[in-house]
Amino acid sequence: SRRQPSRPTWPCSSAGKPADMPELPEVEVVRRGLDRWVSGRTVSGVDVMHGRAVRRHDGDLADDLIGASVRCVTRRGKYLWMPLEGTGAALVAHLGMSGQLLMQPQEAPDEAHLRVRLRFADGGPQLRFVDQRTFGALMVAPLTGDDAGGHVPDIVSHIARDPLDPDFDETAFEVRVRARDTEIKRALLDQSL
């Protein structure tokens, strides 16, 4: 049966299952940690130390972020995004194989593989994107409607909801899996299901 979301789904739908789950996907752990640190904060500065980290972004990342307030942190699959209040867009992060989003005090020394730094107007901890191999990326992307009346970044819309999402429909998932003529492992790895 379909679970009813416990809170509005636009645009901050994210994991809604209890925190007592023994294991969570790594990206969900990152999302939960970041949400408490960046939600409601306004970006006051952006430093891009390595252009490859923003290779998927069209334009100047600083121009698109400075003055924007982060609504929350949410995710689908391995993508994290932070909807920006009143813009119809979100800061999107994909961590790749070695990327990290770290909260650091302003006075903390730069990490060896620091790629992007976001400063906030309140002078509190900075958000730092650190990526040794630089397979991950940050970008601002427009939000588009999803199947539950919420919004996701357009580059994430092809990824189906996962079982941690409060709008995950177990019955519909079962129907889609049964309709496929494939092995169960292959079906479970198909992010479009």
C-alpha cells in the first residue's frame, strides 16, 4: 500500500523512514547530516578551486548561488540537492567515488583536495566540497515536477524513488518489477524502476 508523506513533498521530499534503521545508504547519511547545518542559511560567497568540480554547471557558480537561501537538503539515488528559495533551482551534488561535503569552521585549514567552498551570511561553518579524484561535481539545475506533486532537479528526474523516500509506492514498484523479463538483481540495479 502507498505510504502517505508525513510532511509536504515540495521540494524537500527525502527519506522519511525511522532513524533506527541499522544501515542507510551513504548518501542518505550525508543528506541527514547536511540538512541540519545548511537549511535556512544564505550563501554569501563561493570559491571554486578546481574547475572540473563544476564542469556540469552552465555559467558562474558564484553568480547563481550568492544571495540564495538553502531550503533543505534532499536526495534521490546518489544525487543530493539543496533547493534554493524562490529560484526554481537547486544546488545539486554528485559525490562520485571519493567526493565529500564537509562542514568546517571558517578558520579550519583548507583540505588537500578542496574543490569548492561555500560561505554563509551568518558567518557559521562553511560547506566544503572535497574530492580526491574529482569524479564528483556541483551544479545549479532547474527543478521540474515529479510524480508526487513535488520537484526534483531536471538532471535527476530519470531516477525513480527509492524505498527510503516517503512517497515510494511499494505496490507500483512490484508491478513494474514483475512486468520486466529480467533477473531480480538486474531489476534492482535499474534506477528507473
